[in-house]
Amino acid sequence: MALVVFIDLEPGESGRHEFRVWLSPRGQDAPVKVEGQDGEAAVEFGGAFEVQGQEPVVEGMPLRVNLTLNVAPSLPVSPARVYEWRAEIDGVVDETWSVPFYVRPVEPSDAAVTGAEERRPSLT
């Protein structure tokens, strides 16, 4: 599974930028935690990207940076809850940069037929 992040930069915003993307329950700032070999860890990604002083191809269009982040297929999410991917760029968090999603409950009839009760719920 992958998470694709699109970052639009306006002219004059070229250069190096730091980013962080994390998973949190909707309405909460703290990232979801997962148990790992070294203890508890947040479900988050971070890094940097750099855009060299390019001008937009079309006047008025932002420069777009595309990031593809590999995500483990078994995220620690609970059925019938809303989560969101949130982003921070250069230390700034903007609510319009978040994307919510709902985790469907496992239907009892589906679980009996497929054994789904033993697996993590699917993301929608």
C-alpha cells in the first residue's frame, strides 16, 4: 500500500523544504502508535525535498512535488472510526492539508465466510 502526497509550491517557494506526514485519529494531533521491535513508534514519515528555481510551465499554476510513501498493509486502525493523514511543511501545519478516511466495520456475514475476523479491517 502507498500514500501519495502532492505538494503545490507557488513561484518563489523553490529551495529546500522539510516535511512530516502522520496518521492520527480524526480531530487529534497525536499520531497513531504502533508497537515495534524498539518499543512504541508513531505512524509517520519525514524527510526533505528540494525544488530548484523553476518557473511554472503554465502561468498561474503552482509547481507540484509528488511524494510516494510506502505504508505497511496492516495499519493499527480500528473498525468504524475516522482517521486522517496530516502534513507539516517547514514546521507549519494547515488543516486543509489533512485527508480523512473511514475504516469500514467488518460485517459478521463477511467474517464468517472469509475468516476476516482474524485480519485487520480494510481501508476505504
